[in-house]
Amino acid sequence: MPPSFEYTIDTAWTKPMVDTGDNFRFKALTEHFYNQGLLCRTQQENFIFIDTSNSWCNLASHEAMARIVDVAEMKNVSVSQDRAMRSLSRWVIKRCNSRVTDSLPISVCVGTRRFELDIDDETRSIRFIECRPLLHDIANVAHPGVSQICIMPIDFDILPVSFIFPGEGTIMDYIGKLFVDERDLVTFLWHVGNCILDPVSRPRTLMLVGPGGTGKSTLMNLLMNCLIGCCSIIPNGSLTTTKDEMSGDVSDAISSSRMTICVDVDLRKHKLNMSVFKNISGSDFIRIGYNYIKTNCSLTIGTNDLINTDEEPDYLSDAIMRRVVTIHMNVDAMTVPPSAPPETSQSRLDFICACVYIRSRYDSIPVRPYTVLLTLCNSKMNDAIELIEETHEPISAYEGYEVILLISYMLKIPPESVTSKARLVSTFSVFTINGVSYLRGLRPIRR
């Protein structure tokens, strides 16, 4: 019986389908996309990784076509875009079909390399699979060409090969003492990993709230050291400005960074500018000079005070809730044994790998119930903790509904909005009984 399927090798696979006489365009696409592993086919659709926005895009999208045109240096495609793009589109589709995957690949940029990740949850390990070197024969990893191919890499002079969580853990041991609860440490690691892992699912804002001397500056200094090359600092008044648009310094910073830090936001004397706050971590298009650039920048904020939800009701909007998580910093840093954070390349890269592993394990940011309550209530938190407590015990439907009513009354929002906004903060914060949603791990205090 003859075989049910036969095939032969396409010997012309590496050649362009149309010989234009100027094959430099195909060479440019080969070097920029195909050799870097930035083309694939999944779920019967073709995708291209847009390095300028750290995201996978459907090949049929305008953003994908615009990037191909840019890389191929086609200056006059407006005359007949369909005709000009036809050969290139077929070529790209052909390369996408050479790499069929179950899901969109994830990767990280370190130094002059892009690595795809092979993650094994059973052994809690990551194997780093190196794509073709982004730059050849260069001695300086800060070479300007790096940012043109490997978008916003972390500036390391060593490269990861494999990692088993928690790794050496020297930096995590150092910063773990600064968190009230180790689950807040996991939230912090996820936040850092989310800005590193490509594609960035959704940039987030992490607010570190607490009095002076609780380790907020220590954590942010650590971020600046570990994310060197893709982390920037914006002035303290950037988020409380009364201007409608962000300043040029802020827009330049977030357009060229994976993480932006604002060390000390004064919420006691000033209101948070919700427009600027939303735009920084909104994965939106912002104006840089005469151009509009899509950002994928996370934000970490340090502040001594909470947001007044009465004076700033926009804080409770869905647009803000899906962006922000607030962590309470309440450990007296002076009680922590004095030591300096490890600053070797090995320790910093070990920490980065731990963040990437935590981010890869959880699709949504893991947040403990107390932190969800703080994120929702903010300035009403003192009232909330007089009535609501965190628990590890099972919660009845009656207790769950009472918690929702209490929060609804404090925030002056409908009861159904409480669970919907908590779900925006984190999908892990909500559970369901008989089709009705409640907040996980929170119950009313019985006196």
C-alpha cells in the first residue's frame, strides 16, 4: 500500500520568490526577523514580533506591515502598496510557516542576545535557548547597534544558560526581609519579570506605600542596578503635575525603558495626575516630537501616603484598576541587619532569572488578599481593616457578600463593581460560589 502522504524537499526555500534585482531587502528581513526567531505561525495565524514595541502582532495588521516596510527600507510604497509588498509578504509568510508553535514564543533580551525560554514547572527550571547572536564580534555590550535589534536589553556582560528557582537567591534573601509578607515579595518579583519577558502582556504600576525608613528606596535602587540599560528615573513631580500632558523628559524616559521609577511621590500635598499616571503604563501611543511611539513601560512608585479616593474618584476607574497594585511597606528597615545588596553580575542576573520564572508561572499578577483590599480602598484602608480581615479559612457566601457590601459602602460604588474591579487588579483575587463572585481570603471581623 502506498504511503498516505509524501513530500519532497523545497530546494529553493532560502531564495526569494521574486528576484527583484535588489535582494538586500530580503537579506534585511532575514537578518532582522527570521534569524532572530521573530516569525512564527500559531493557531492558524501568522505572527511577527515587533521589536520596537516588544509585542507579537498578526502579520495582517497595519503595525506589522509598517515594521516590514521600515526594515526593508521601502521609501515609496504609497504608490502601490499591494504591488510593492506582495513579494515581501509572501516571503514572510513562507518563513512563518517554517516555525509552527502551540503558542506565541516568549523570550528575554540580555546583553547582545535574545533568548527563548524552555520552562519546566516540574523541576522549576528555565533553559535559555539562544537565538542567533544579535551582534557579532563586538567587545562592548553597550554598542548602539544593540538597541536597534535587541530592543532595550538588560546590560549584562554574562549570559544565562540554565536556572533552577530560586537560584542562588542572594538578592531575594536580602530584599525578602523588607516585606511584611513573603507573598508581597512574589508580587514584586512578578512585576519585575513582567517588564522583562517579551512579549509584555500588559505593563503594570506597583505602588510601594509606607513611612520613611521602610525599604522603598532600597528596592528601587536595586531595580536600577539590576535593570541597568532598560530602566529610567523620572522626576518626583512628574506624576503630580497639573499639566494635561507629560513632559518631554518623561515621554523620552518611558519610550526607551522597560521600567520607569519615581522614587518619592508626595500624595499628601498633591493629587496624582491620573492622565499622566495612566499614560505611562498604559501601553499607549505617546507623542515624541512629531512622531507617535507605542510604549510598553512598567512603573514603580514610592510614596509615604495613599491616594484619597474621595478627592480622586478617577482612581477607581477600570482603566486605573487594571494597571495598579499597592503594596504596604511597614518593616522598619533599621531592624534589618545592616548589609549591602550583592552587586556582582552573577547575583543580579540570578535575580532577573527568578523574576522571569515567577512571571512565567502566573498569567495574572499574584496578589495576597490584604494587598487587593489596600489597592481598592487606598485612603479608606484604616476604615477597612477595622471591619475586614484576611483569612486562610474557607469563606461562606454570606461572609463574602458582607465584605462586598462593606467595601461598596466605603468606596461609594455598586456592589457588583467591587468584584469586577478586584478582578481587574488580579484574576486570583476573586472566587465563585454558585455563579456568584466574592473576594478571596477576606471576611468580616466578628467582635
